[in-house]
Amino acid sequence: STASQSSLFDHLINIWEFNPGPVPGSCSLYFLVDFKFQSPLYRQVASMFFKEVVSRMISSFSERCRLIYGPGVPVLENSYGERT
């Protein structure tokens, strides 16, 4: 998803890419969030909380998958552009 005509963001890109995983019935997930607030003040505040917000998004997603599909398999988690 993207936000291209926003008074809040200069840009906002959110990508969730699912591919077949190494174990049958599993998947690999590539998750990317890239954004820039138009306001310098918002940019400064966001930089202080960004890691926590992303961590909560991933935790919520993982918990929802566990509730729907059952226990998962061990995963490799990379961050900040380290694509496997």
C-alpha cells in the first residue's frame, strides 16, 4: 500500500510479500515500511518510536497467524533491508 496524496506524509510505502516457505505449509514473509513525515517535528518523534511500532505490528501479525493456523516453525528475522 502507498499514500501518495497525503498532507501528513511526504511518502508512505507498506509492503507485505508472501512466498512459499522452506517447510511445507509455511511461508516466508518480506515486510517493508518506508515513510517520511512532511513535518520535521513528526519525523523527530517518529524516529524515537519507530522500532517499537514495527515490533508491535510484527508481534500482532504473528499472534493472529498463531490463532488462525496454530503454532509456527522457527523463523529467521532480519531487519532494515536485510533480505534473505
